[in-house]
Amino acid sequence: MEIQHGTSTKAVVKKNRNSLLKSVLIITLLLSFTVLLTGGYWIFKDMAPRPLEVTSEKGEVILTKENIMGGQAVFQKYGLMDYGTVLGHGSYMGPDYTAEALKIYTDGMHDFRSQEKYSKDFKDLSGDEQTIIRDNVMKEMRENRYVPDTDKLVLTDAQIHGHDKVREFYHTIFTEGDQWGLKPGLIQEKHMPDGERAWVSKGDQIEQIADFFFWTAWLSSTERPNDDITYTNNWPYYEDAGNTMSFSAIWWSGASVTILILFVGLILFIFYRYHLGMQEAYTAGNFPIIDLRKLPLTSSQIKTGKYFAVVSVLFFVQAMFGALLAHYYIEPDSFFGMKWVHDILPFNITKGFHLQLAILWIATAWLGMGIFIAPLVGGHEPKRQGLLVDILFWALVVLVAGSMNGQWLGANGYLGNNWFLLGHQGWEYLELGRIWQYILATGMLIWLFIVFRGIKSGLKRESDKGGLIHLLFYSAIAVPAFYFFAFMINPGTHFTFADYWRWWIIHLWVEGIFEVFAVVVIGFLMVQMKLVTKKSTIKALYFQLILLMGAGVIGIGHHYYYNGSSEAWIALGSVFSALEVIPLTLLILEAYEQYKMMRDGGVDFPYKGTFWFLISVAIWNLVGAGVLGFLINLPAVSFLEHGQFLTPAHGHAAMMGVYGMFAGAVLVYSLRNIVKPEKWSDRWVKFIVIMLNVGLAGMVFLSLLPVGYLQLKEAYFNGYAASRSSQFLQQETVEMLLTLRAIPDTIFLIGVAALAVFSVKALFNLRKVTHKEEEQLPVKDLAVDED
């Protein structure tokens, strides 16, 4: 009886291992997503109206809701979010159309009232007269004349004149081009059928897009009902429209820094007090010996080789598109005088390709790694696993080829009513048409099925439903699950609410779920290589996941400061965005531990290349995602910077530095296992890692960051619209910095090209399969608990 009792107690202890951390993680997730969804409800309730009719004070209809919605669809159809921005969201070559329209609208009102009062244009008035007109116009445009009962917006005569000026301006721009990379005659009626139209309304498309831009200018300069702040929390900065920094932006910038300092101390105390880092599984002089020739290899693992070859080729193509984009900032309508290049690949299409290929090659690398490790977890290769791997591969090929062709055809107006289904969907980072989204989602479900089949036996053997294998499975489920929020929006969705869901994909899926998956996979690989103990790794993973999801989920709010969302998001976004820095900082400690392990492994340690990439991930996590992200996420900085070059400085450092480098880590790890050891070269890998890191650092710190600083300064002194104009980009200092970027870009491209050659060459030097389907593999059983 005593023995049975003792055994029972031990079983209970094992079953309840890390129960506190598990409970905290579950509570964190529930609370975080409750706040996020509740905040989404606030956005839905408080977003600016799209009035059924916009009329004059005499009741004449000026524009309708159909004009606004149709204009948004036109904006998306031609991929203009990959050229300029609306409400600060989009690309950085063109203007922010909200800020530009707001200036035109305001200037038009100035001229109307000055002619009415002084019979002169505003520019011809004296200083005192201008002050009188400016103050009166400011009060006039900030007054909210929307009537909810009738769903109508009434404009004054001066506002109507401003609206007319907006229409005139954009008719010229979209007819003659903007002389800065936007093609003349881009928007044409022949691109849409004469009869029923999908999303785009009947009537002139240029008039519709102008009305959409005017509407964003109206909501950015009109105060919310019973409030003294506009729908965009006073963004963009333009004093003539009364848009100056709000108290919330100043207060919560300071408060977020204060709270960050407090939590850094608290979390570091908890981390060291309860030993929440991974513990080494070996003693000094007893580093595990890894003989690659004796490692098991299955058919599905061998087939991941072609995944990684395609990854490296897509990476090279994506980087070349990036180089073309960088060139366009200097020569906006040609490539070294070759105008046909711009005619085929204008900025907006090139930018869409650049972003989508980044997501696709990074995601494919991670999918390939998931396929590779599945047999190691389950302990055997399921039947016909290789066939499923091949099916998924060709589905990805169809996705890449089809979506890129669709984007090009759609943005050029060749798909008519099918532009959203097959072409360029129009949202930055979600460019691929809806049908290609379905194929991507289906591919991820196939991948999840492949992974599940591979690890199913391990899941059954692991009694702890929160153990390492289960954590790996949960994180794998989250990859396709969170992508389904991409289907929550269509061209008819209110721009602000669509932006709410869009960031669920960019921030939560790309930056959040991929981060979670990466953290769990790193932990799994460390245990698999017998470098760290399983017990300490699981505990460390729970702690990291609590911090990542606790800060990261609500931290999405820094994207909602000025897009028409509630003012409450300034508080939520700033505080939790600041806290995101903490888990990223702790990863530096992990990187140092990884460096020590690599050093202890000596010259015979086969995974040095993987560790070089992992250490790069940790450094860029701190610098790119942490430091640069913290800088632009302060509401006071974001108010002036929102949509400027500091954003791509952060974006390149975080996207490439973290997710791209991690993709490199899993690529090198997987290839190291499937390539013949005698054909491997760590010198190649070291060269690649150095070139990628040096090139990326130069790109960010020698070009993007200085230009971003100058742009921020321009916005402070001359208003936000001025900082986004082509005149700013043509300043001598800015042109010099953008031109010098060619040096680090070239270094980076050499590294990318070397990786492509290395990965393709690996396909010709693969090991042979050692174990057949359903044959037991001689691998460490991670389902077994450690004593």
C-alpha cells in the first residue's frame, strides 16, 4: 500500500508539473484576447460614419456612401496602398493621401472664405487677415455636422469648395500622373464593365477615389461627437486644420516608459529567482557527440530539400525586388533610364511582390522545418507522408505563380470584376487575391495534417497535455488558425475596421504566432540535440510565452493610434507595446547561452551555422523589433512619424532580422541533416550570415534610420503632408542617403545569392533514406518525462 501510494503521488506531481505557469498562460491569453476583442467592439461602435448622403446646406447631394465605398475599392484595386498611404497605413514612395487631401481641402476653404470676406485669395491676405480666416476655417471644419438620425452629413459652402478642389487635384494626378512614379492614366473606365460592378460603384472611378480621400480628410479633421478630438485622435499633424498632438499621446508616451522600467525589474527578478532559463543538459567536457552519418533519415525529410531550395530562390527574387524599390526612390519612373522596367513593374506592383514573397519564403521555410522534425517527434514515418509533402509543395508553387500573376493583372486593370478574387486585393501585406488566400489557407491545413500525422504517436505517449510535444502541436495549430482572420475583411469593410483585422494578420499572425512557433521549435531542437534539459526548457517556454502573448496581443494597439480607432488604444497600445521589449531582451540572454553551447561543442559541433543564425535572431529581436519598435510605438513619436521611413527601418530589422534569420536557421539545420556531411561547408554558411547581417545593418542604420530622422524633423516643422511629399525625397541629403543604400544592399544581395547557390547545390548532395515508412527511428523519446 505504501509503495502504491508513493507511486500515485509521484504521478500526480508529474501530471501537475508547471501547473502554475500553465494557469498563468491560459489566464493571460483569455484576458489579452478579451481586451483585444472588446477593443475591436469599441472600434466598430466609434468609427467615423460613412454617411448615406453628403449634402449642401440647401440639401443638394454632393456625394454618397457608394462614392466613398467605391473609392476605397478603386484605391485597393490598383494596389495604391503599395504606393502611398491612407490614414498613415501603406507604403512610403507616394504621399499619404489623407494628409494630402486634408491640406488641399483646408487650403480650398481658406481661399473660399478669404474671397468671400476680402475678395482676395488667402495667399494675398495680410498676416492678421490670414489669422482671422485660419481660425474661422479651423472651427468650421472641426464642427461635426453628421446627423445620425438621417445618416446624412451636411457640408458648408466652404467645405464643398474644398471638396471640389480635392476632386480637381486627383483628376489631374490620375490622368497625368504625379511625376513621381505614378503612371499617367492609371485609372481607366475601360478596366471595369459597363454593367454591374464588383465593389466599385457606377460612375467615374477617379471621382470616387477622390471622394474616398476627401472622406478620410474629413474624419481626420472633424471632432467626434461630444469630444474635442478628431476621429483620428488629431492625426495627421497639420496646425491649419487644428490637428496638434493630443494630451493622451504625450501622457501615455511617458507612462509607457515608466511602466516598462517597473516591469523590467519585476520580470528580471522572477526570471532569476525561479531559474526560468533553459538549463544545460551536459557537464563540462561532456558535450554530446552528434554523428550526422548515424542520424536517421526518412523520405519526407529528404523531400524538404526542395522546399529549402525554393525558399532560397524566392528570397533572392524578393531581395531583387527590394533593390528595385530602393532604386525607385532615386529614379521613380525608370531603372537606369530603362523606362520599360517601370512600365512592367511600377512601384506599387513591385512593392506587393516584395512583401508577399517575404511572407511566402519565410513561411515555406518554417513549413519545411515542421515537416522535417515531425518524424523525430513521433518516432517513425507515417505511410504516404512523402506523397502529402509533394502535394503541399506543388500547391505552394501554384500559389506563388498564380498569386504573382494575379496581382500584376489586377493592379493593371485587366481582371475587371474579378480583381478582388484573382488579382491584387489591395491591402498591404494581404495583396494576394481571395482565391489565392484560400489556397494558402488550404496549404497550411495540409501542412498541419502532415505534422499531426508525424507527431501523433508522440502526442499519445506524452501524458502531460502541456508538455513539449503538445506545445509544439498547439503552436502548429495556431499557424493556420490565426490566418483565417484574413477572411474577415473585403473591399466593402469600413477602412478603420478592416485595418483592425488586417493587423491581426500582420501583427498577431506574422509577428505573434510565428514568434511563438519559433520559440517552441528552438526549445524542441535544443532538447532534441541533448543540449538542454526538457524540464527546464518546458518551464522556460511557458515563461516566454506568457511574456510574448501577454504583451504582444494587446500590443497590437500601437497600429490603432491614428487610423480612426478609439482614443483608448493610445493607452493600451503604448503600454503593452513597451512591454513587448522585455521578452525580446531576455532572448539575448538565451543567445549568449546558445553561443556558449556552440563554443563548448568545439570544431566538431555540426550545427554551428544554425547557431550563428539563431544568435543573429536574438540580436535583431532586441535591436529591430525591440529598440526600433519601441521608438516608433511611442504615441508622441508615432504622431509625427506614422508612415515614414522609421517604420521600414523597424520593419526591415524585425522582419528580416528576426523572421528571415530564423528561416535561415531552420533551413541550415534541416539541410545539415539531409546533406552528405562531406559535402557540407560551414565556411559558406559563415560567409552568408556575415553578409546578411552586415548588409541589413547598413541598410537600416546608414540609410533608413537617418532618412526617417530627417522626415520626422520635416513633419515637426512643416506638417506631416510636407514630410511625405516627393519634394522631401528630392532633397540633396535625403537623395545621398538613399543612394548610399546601394552599398549595404549589394552586400546583402551577395549573401542572398550565396544562400541560393548553397541551397540549390545541396539538392545534388543529399543523403540516402535510412528508414522506411512506419519503421521505428532511433531518436530521443521526448514524450518521456525526466526524473
